[in-house]
Amino acid sequence: MRTPADKTIGLSFISHPAKSAKLRWSARLVFPPDTGPDGTLELLVNDGENEPVASGTMELAGMLVRIRGGKGSLAYADFVRGKHEKGIWLHRKGAIPIPGRLAFG
Amino acid sequence: MTDMEWHALVKEGGDAGWKLVWERVVEPESRSMRSSELMDKYSITAGDLMGMLYEEMIGRGKIDLYRGEGSLQGWLRKYVRGFILAADPAKHGELSIENAHPDSEDGSSAMDIPVPPGRQIAHNEVWDMTMKCFSSLWNEDPERAYIHLLKTQFHLSSEEVKEMLDVSSAANVDQIFSRNVKFMRKSWVDHDKNG
């Protein structure tokens, strides 16, 4: 298990449509180059107005990732372990959870 | 063995014909000076080319287009060379279910791709349909969607994908990718029928 030695890979996820831009979200999971099983992936989460999500929890790859100031982190090994998990949600206090999906492109 | 006999074996999709495809077509082309440098540059392996050629010939039925005019080896080699040239990231604005890019994910332009005005509507429709098919792929198995994305958008070799997602082998990645392409094409037809 290792990411490519000379490339940074960023997978994008986007929310399903929601009524307000504040409820919508987009996320980017960054795989640094040459990262092995003990490595960590950075998760960057913005709302539909392109502002960092101040606080929340992202459900991704079967893990709950705590988001603070638009950022969170996920163990690379956990992501690979949960690569078959379909559920992607952003949970925020006082707001309904909004599901999302992997973006193509 | 004549070209038409070889053609019949290739069309059957079995090892006998495809072993010769590897030996006479894919391997020599991937070792050639004109292609090896580009393959390194675009991170594609001979195994990737084999998978693409199989998908094109068997999956899409292109093998039926061979009419025996010229050598089968030369005819197949043109496809392989085409795959290598098409791996150039600068060409990825083409309308293709395998490597379509977004003009718009949320109404804003995510990537500027020069599209002639008359083709803009068709381009957006293709993109919307691609997204539906990709969502269907995700619902089948997210790992398949990750593999599709890493191969088509990030141009990782099968070996790199295997390492990154901890898949059992590069050949397995090739098989999954080949199945993905077939699945996307079938989804396209299904979505088209059902609106």
C-alpha cells in the first residue's frame, strides 16, 4: 500500500443538491506522494459558499472524520480498509446531514 | 498461421490469440523508441495497453472491422499507438465516456475545454450522462469508481493503482477497469432508455 512516488492525488467529493448553499459542501481528500500504510490523508471541506466548514464530522470510507476549520485527517490505512463503503455524509451541529458522492473530474 | 486464422483466435478472446497479440503487437510497440518515452511520461504500462486493446477489440467489437487488408499486426499496432497518443492529458477534452471531464460540476466552470459552440449542448448532455453512469458505478462498488477515476483522470498505471488501493494485482486492476468501461456503456444505454 503506497501512493505514487511523484504525484499528489486529490479526490473530490461533492454533496447532493441541498436547498441552501450553506448546507451544500465539497471536500477534497489529498494523498501526498510516497505515503505508506502509516501515513495520513488530509481532508479539506468547504461549504457551498466556498467557505471552510468551521465544525462538523465527515463520514467517509466507513470512518468518522472530525472537521475543524475546514480540515480533518484520515489514516491512509483506514481509507483503504473502507474503500468499498458507499456512505458519504457531512454532519454538522444544528443542520440536517447532507450526503455526497465522489466527483468525476 | 495466416492473419485471418489469427484474427479468428483474437476474436474468440482466448489466450491463444491474445498471447500472440502481446508478443507481436503490444510488447514491441511499448519497447519502441517512439512509444516508450511517451508511456513513461503518461504513466501507462504495456499491461494497460493490453487491457485497452482487449476492451476496444472484444468489448466494443472493433475486431470485426478488420477486413484482411494489410497485416493484422500492423492494424492492431495502430490502435496501440493511438492509445498512447490519446493518453496525452492535453487531449482529454474529447467527448468520451472513459475520460470525459467536467465543464461544470455546479454551474461554474471547473475546467476550460475549448468546445465549438454548436457542440456545447451535446457536450453538457454527455457530461450529465457520464455523471449518472459514474454514480451507478459508485453504487455498484466505490472501489471500482476510485479505480476508474485514478486511471482516467490521474493517468495512474495499473501498478500504481494496485499499490495505492491495495488491490491484489495489476492484472486485477486491468480487469476491473475493463469491466467498468463495459458497465458504463451499459449504464449509458439504460439511462438513455429510462430517461
